Amino acid sequence: MVEQAVPRFQIKPEEVTDVDVIVVAPHPDDAELGMGGTILKMVDQGITVGVVDMSDGEPTPYGSPEVRARETARASALLRLAWRTNLGLPNRSIQPTLEARARLAGVFRLGRPKVVFCPYWEDAHPDHWAVTEIAEAARFWAKLTKTDLPGDPYYPPRLYYYFCTHLRKPFTPSFIVDISDVIDQKLDVVRCYESQVIVGRPTEPISFLEQLKAIAASLGWFGGCAYGEGFVAKEGLCIRDLRGFLLG
């Protein structure tokens, strides 16, 4: 029997390779919901992106591990990710344990990203703010010496936060990415998660996808564009090319 090659979006954590950006997601679909448009634009511009799903996201009312895996594979292919991996933490009960911190720190050391994205820290979903805590601690642990972590010590230079929150309230971003030219592509990516965003979802007063587009329009208005995705930075930002002021 000829062994089938494993798609790069279904690799083991120890198989992670260098990328420019790593997006840390509590569940498959969070990266797409929060910053799918930004991922599409980064890949269009030659930036390599990997996604770390902390759990498989199941059980859910209309999903299963098999269904969710197929949906994730379709979304990953549309995003043209360099790779995607899953740390296998338990959905609904993710905790910021030392083991979880070490697993993610190992991914950071192997992937050596210039930028890490993780969920915004204020959220109704316990898994989401637990993952934020894990990501912040793993960023620090990744630089430690004299450990049994894989790879060489490395400290990701930048950590930004994206919005995939379950709270019905507005948040103030530090910066907004214009996704006007890829908004329809983002919605196509999100549609891959049919068991999560379409099946069983109410369509009145508007559908989930219409809500997502409306949120992008709101963020776009804040940033002076048609559709946007917002991000928060806890640390200071350094601007080296001042032409960005003229193009923004």
C-alpha cells in the first residue's frame, strides 16, 4: 500500500516548520472568524502563516470530530496555510496548565514566527481566555534555556490579539486591517464550517454570516474602509515607514 502524504494543514506539532506568522486558535474556526480576511491578505502578500488549534472543538450540537476535521481541511486549503496543527486539548475545559504552556512553547520554538496572534483576553467563553493566558505564557517560556522543549530558544517579537469573542459588546482595536477586497473570500472560508455557522443557526433577524459581515463593516467604518478586522496590541508599535500614514 502506498502511504498517502499528510497535508500540511494536518501535521503533528513536532513537524511544525518556520513561518512568518502563527495564529493561535481555541477551536477550529476561531482563526477564520476573527482574522480570516487578514490571513488571506497576508498570504497574498507572500507572508507564510501557520495555525495552531488548541482543541478539535467537539462536541458541538451539529458537529463531530470527523465532520469538524473535514471542515477544517477545506478552510485551511482556501486560506493556503503553510501548515495547521492541533494540540489536542479538551474542548470546553481548556486550562492554562504547565503542560499546555509547554506544548505551545514548543510550537513557537519550531515555527519561530515574527508575529503571534491569539484571542482577545475579554470573552464569555472560558476556553478563549484560557488560550490567551496559555499563549502569553508560552511566548515567554519559548525563550528559556536548559529545558526539554523542542527546538532552540526563541522569543516571538510581536504578540497581537484578534476578536473572536462571544460577548455582545463593541471593542476598541489598536489597529484595523482593511479586508474589503477579500470579504467575500473570508465568508467562503467561514462557510466551510457548515456544522458551526449554518446548520441549526437562526436566520432571523439576519443569519450568522450576515452578522459577521455587518461586524466587518462596522470595523471598516472605524478604520475608514468598507470592511475591516480589528486587532489589539498591549505593547508599543514602532512605525518605520511613515508613508503608511499617507496610505492608511
